[in-house]
Amino acid sequence: MRRIEQGAPTMEHPWLAMQHASYETITAAVADPILKHRPGRLWWMALGGSFLLVLATMAAVGWLFINGIGSWGVNTTVVWGYAIANYVWWIAIGSGGTLISSILVLTRQDWRHSINRFAESMTLFAISIAGIFPILHLGRPTYFYWLAPYPNTMLVWPQWRSALVWDFWAILSYLIFSIIFLYVGLLPDLATLRDRAATRAGKIFYGAVALGWRGSARHWKHLETLHTTLAALAVPLVVSVHSIVGLDFAASLMPGWQETIFPPYFVVGALYSGFAMVLLLTVLVRYGLQFESLITINHFDAMAKIILTGSIIMTYSYATEWFVAWYGGGHADRSLIAYMFTGDYAPLYWTVLFCNCLLPQALWSRSIRHNVLALTIIAIAILVGMWLERILIIWNTLSHGYMPSLWRLFHPTLSDWTLLIGPFGVFAFMFLWFVRIMPAVSMYEVRKFCRKEGPA
């Protein structure tokens, strides 16, 4: 790094406001909100609101255990509903977070340093929520452990041809990996909090979780090797996890599902919706923790370009789906495409196309990419559009299958809506506590941006 004497003019840097670009100011900007500042009224209000949604989620799950999945809007034809759509949406958010972080590590993108920490924490929380929905949908959730090949006296072994077993192992392995990947990157910053903590409780807590990190050359060498290795493992893991989710549908014989494009299509969708969620969290963290010096407008510009690329690929995927149905010549497939555009759920499908394909094209404009409010609106629209896409994959096919006598619509109940909205509170509750006790931005990585003019 280039350094000069104290007080000399600083270089302009695209990823850091250089008037705050000293080691001490970066460390203080991230650590002081945790160690010195008490939570503000806004944080407590957000925590209280999210806790109410946590209670609503618990009530909805309790009601489900008492009354069964008949309390949902599922019927004899549309046997999947909000639970499976929520599962796919949340696991896409989680997969997108790790995929973003790992790809940016491997491609050595410097701008990732300010966003990778909460992208990785987002993954952990989203995967934890996603894993709940397949269990709730089992019908007999108390026996979910039958999916694991454990020694037992009843000789009940998992059916490896079942997508439920694929999902169980995909989620479990990904959850364990996400914890390790996040924790390894946290170690140097946890040691920094240990050394700066003013209370005995803080020193004990952060000292315990820092695992004796001393910042020696040996420690840094092992950390860099391990973190890069984990990043390399994350890419195929994430691709396999969301490919398995796509195969939950593609392994069937239903019209609109038996498509080879589904695994890569779901992976791209995960990256797309994951980046939209990261962008939204970046806005909230930047405002809530006053990280304007660490998260510049150029970060939003870079994320917006990736979201724009994802929108183009998603549009191409939709067009491929339409073309394959037409070119294949199957009556059921062609009828399904016509139903998507003109049937009972057509307004929702047009909303999907607007949110995922049309609206993000505004990101071609540099002024839009630098407008935080516009980016927030686009990110929310993409998240809504991607959830609608997931539910319509289920509704359109199951409501309009091979036999016209079995065509039925899905009518959501209050329990469906509660299990849709409530988990957002669970996610917000965990994320608020995370940014309160853990550094939301990687201090040791951002400090790499500290460059000053002068002799090399």
C-alpha cells in the first residue's frame, strides 16, 4: 500500500470516502455502533415490529400442527401452495447471498468488501427459514427426521428417489457450509472487537468467539487459504443446491415442468433475487448504521449492473420456455403457455414480466443506478416478481394439467398469508440482532482500501 505523512492530500477512491480512509476511522465506524453506541429508537421499533411477526409465525405454525395442512388453500389438484413457493423463494435468497460473495472473492472484486458480510449473514438466516417450509408441508412434520439415514429398529430408510430427501441434504449441507463460511471471515473482526471492548463481558464474549486470533502472519496465511478454498467450494455447492430445487419440478412429468432449462434457470433466478435482496439490505444498513463513508454510490452502480444482467438472462429464460413449448408441439404445453398469458392467473404473470423483465431495464440509465430511492423500488419489485414467479410455476401447472376435469384454482387462506408475511419478521429479527452484536462490514478487508499518495 502507498502511504504518506499525516495531513497530506488523499487519492480519490471509488469504493471508499477517502476523508474517512484511515485504519482508525474505518475501525471506529464499524466497531463503535456495537461497542459504544446504544441502539436508537428506530432500531427498537424495527425489533418490536419484527418480533410481532415472529409471534404471528409461531401462532400460524401452532395452528397448522393442530389443524393440519387442510388449514391452507391446497386442494386435491393444487397440492402445493405457498409453503413450497416460500421455500423456493427463501432458498434462492440464501443461495444468491453466498454465490455473490464467493464469486466476487474468486474474481477479486474489491467493491465486495463493504457488502459481503451482510450478504453472507443473509444467506444463513434465509436458509434457516427455507428449511422450515418442507417440514411444515410434510403433513406429519413430527417425523421429519425420517429423512435422515439414521440407525433405527423399524428399518425405515429414506426413499432416495424422493425430492424431499434431496432437499433435506441440500439444505443441511448448505446451512453447515454457510455457518463456516461466515464465521471464518468474522474471526479478525471479532478479535478487533475483543481488543476494543471496554466492558469485561464484551472482552469475554468476543474473546471466546475470536478463538484466540492474534493476527500473526501464520494466522493470516491460513485464513486467506481457507477463505479462498471455501469460496471455491461455495460455487459448485450453490449451483447444486438450487439445481436440486429446480429438479423438484423438472423430475416430474407435468406440463411446463419437465424442462432441462429448469436447473440453470433456477440458479440464475437465485443470483438475481439474491442480489436484489443484498441491494435492499445495503440501503438499510447504509442508512441505519451511517455507513456512507464505507458504502459509496459506486457500490450501488456495480450491483445495479449485475441486476440488469440478471434481468436480461431471466427474460431470455422466459422466452426459451415459450419457444420450447411452441416448438415441441405438445398440446398440453401450448395450452399451458396460453393459460399463463390469458388464464385465471394472467394478471399475476404480466406482473412477473413487468417486475423481472421490463422495470429493471431502467438500470441502463446511469442516473437511475445512482438514485438510491429508484434502486430500492426496483429491488422490491424484483423480489415481489420473483416470488410471484415461484408461486405461478406451481399454480399454473397444477391448475391446468393434462385432465380438464381436474382443473381447479388455489384460494389462499389466512394461514397461508400469515406464513408468507411472518417469516419476513423472523428474518428481520435475526438480522437486526446480527448487526447489533457483529460487525456488518468487514473491517479488515475494507482497510485494504487505505491508500495515500506519497512514496511507495
